[in-house]
Amino acid sequence: MRKQGTVVRWDAERGFGFIRSPDTTADIFFHRRDYSENRTPVEGLAVTFQEIHVGGKGPRALSVTLTTNTIVSHGPALATDDPAQLLPRTPRTERGPRTTPLHIKKREDRLYWSMLGLMAFWLLLWLVGIGLGRFPWVILTAVALLNLATFYVYWRDKDAAVQGGWRASENQLHGLALLGGWPGAWFAQQILRHKSSKKAFQTLYWTTVVANLLGLIAWIVWPPFGG
């Protein structure tokens, strides 16, 4: 049976929040992936959900959807001049799959292909450096392992954000990217949806990408630097 409640907390950076329902004594945890609406959750949003219990971690909400387009406050519900906004929201299964606006999709596609091109250029720099004797072939194995380790650290940090465990610091994540793990970091950001929407983090991340590429180029073309 579906329950009704109100979003009482939402952490946009970590991608989770809590719902308060008169049918449950404790606040109910929910994750971004359990929320099936286009709009971002905000405190005071009225929702319906399926409640489950996993081990001793407390209640969790699944299939979270809006009951109406009204935001509930501690006083009366916010009024609206649009009668259509007072109608119940149609479940996603009846509305069809979520679609991404065309201009956003084009921008994401451009970024995707640009990043793949940048990675290809980065790999070419390593191969040129190996060909010129700047470093041995085994360096490619080390770089591959570094990127796998970077992806793993992002995954652990994402899981810890939800479960409340050990968190990697942003300096550690940036340090891995600066050492050459930025491709693995980018794939982790896109696949796990972790740290991908935090502007301050993204600014520093791209700084580490540029610094790593410039350092690699200097290593290749400047003999005193490369040895």
C-alpha cells in the first residue's frame, strides 16, 4: 500500500533526503534513484511512496512520486492560480519515459565526444613519451591501475554518502585526478552521478585535468624536465 508524506530534508549534493509521514514514526530515507519525477525534490513537497525496511537501517521509501504540484508548509498549502496544478500527478508508467530536452541532450553529447577526444589526445601523449624514451611501457599499466583505483574511490564515496560510512575528501579525489586519474574520475562522475553537479568541485576538477595535460606535455618536450 502506498503512503503519503512530506519531504522534510533534501541534500542535493549527496542525492538523498527524508520523508515524514503520519503513518510512520521515524523519518523515511529516500535516494535520488527512488524519486521518479522531473523536478528536483525540495523541503515541503507532498509525495506518495512505497515503504520498505532493510535490516536495522530504518524505513526507506521507493517509487517516490508527487501527490500534487503543491508544496506543503507548516501553515496552509501554497495556493495556485492554475487549476491544472491541483490535479493529482499521473504516475510515470502512464506518462511514458522521461525525455531530456533537445538542447540539453546536444550539449551533453558535445561534452561526451569532446571528453573522449581529450582522452585520446592524453593517451597519444603517453605513447609519444614512451616512443621518445621519456618513460617505460610499464607506465601504461600504472596509469590504468590508477584510473581503476580512482573510479573505485568515487564509488566508495558515493556509497558512503548514502549509507553514512567513510567519505573520501575532495582533496583526495582531486589529487587522484591530478596524478593522471582524471579519465576514471570523469567516468565515475557520469556513471555514478557523483560530484557531477557541484560547480565548485567541477571547476577544480577541470583545473586538475589541464594541469595534468600540461605537465605531461612538459615532460615530453622539455628534456631537463623529462630527464
